[in-house]
Amino acid sequence: MKKIIFFFIIILTLSKLVIAEEKSPPKVTTQQYDNWTYQCVESGENKNCEVSQTIRIQNTNINFSVTYTNFIDDKKNKVQLITIISPLGIDLKKKLSLRFDDKEEVNLAWSSCEQIGCLVFVSKGSENSNMDDVYDKVYQNFISGKLLEIEVLGYATNQPLVIQSNLIGFKKAADKLKSEN
């Protein structure tokens, strides 16, 4: 009887080891391109990559985040997506404003607000030609520009909040992303 119990304990232990090996932690690859971070997370057959930058207003805990990624949607369309996350407490009636090198300006409507902040999505490949045109304009400015200013309106203060981002390195990181997907 002891041999049978011992045998079952060994079988259970070995099966847990096999399961643990199959659920190994995802592989994370990170590369820095000036102010932009390229990151890929591989788990099994899935590989998700993005280019991002977090911009912090000096001496505050106010952050903006800009992320660029691409993926294949449910309809097998290749979608390219730029996401901008602002802090909460902004006036959603005024669109988010992007100014590139003090020349080109693009105003974008808010998509939603979540616990992490308020979001703006600009995508290409989602079967919306107007959105594709806006995406092309924003993406081309990200690629060719040097300086980005993001402006929002504070809800409580009714004061504009402008934050600057250096675009240098975005093109190299975006090229790396395209080569991976």
C-alpha cells in the first residue's frame, strides 16, 4: 500500500513540474531608442510589441503616455494604433491638441476615460477612411517631427495644460516594430 501511495505522490509531483514548465513566464524584450521604448512580450505563440513614451510634468505626479502598436484584428485587417493617455481631471468638451514642431496641429476627440486616465485612439486599418487620414497625418508627424506638444484643458482649473515630448527615436523604434510584425 505504501508503494502505491508513494507512486501516486511521484506522479502528481512530476505532473506539476511539467505543468510549471509549460506555464513559464513570458519573455520580455526591451530596447531604448532615445526617449522611446520598444517592448515585446512573448508568451507561447503570442507576441505583442509596442513603442511607448511616458511624459511626466516636472515636480508633479501628472503623466501622459503615448503608445504605438500594430496588430491583426478579428476580421484579419492589419490595424495600426496610436494611443494617448492623459491624466484624469480634464475637460472632455475640448479636444486633445497635438502640435508638431510649432507648425502642424491636429485636434482629436476623446474616446473614453478609465481608471488609468482619459484616452484618445487614432488608428489605421479599421475600415474608417476619415480615421485613416487622421492617422496618416499624426503618424507622419511622429516620424518626421522633432517636438510634440500635447495640450488639454484642466476641468477644475479651466487652464490649458501643455506638455512637450521629444520625438527623436520614434522612427527607429517604429521601424523596429514594423520589422517584428
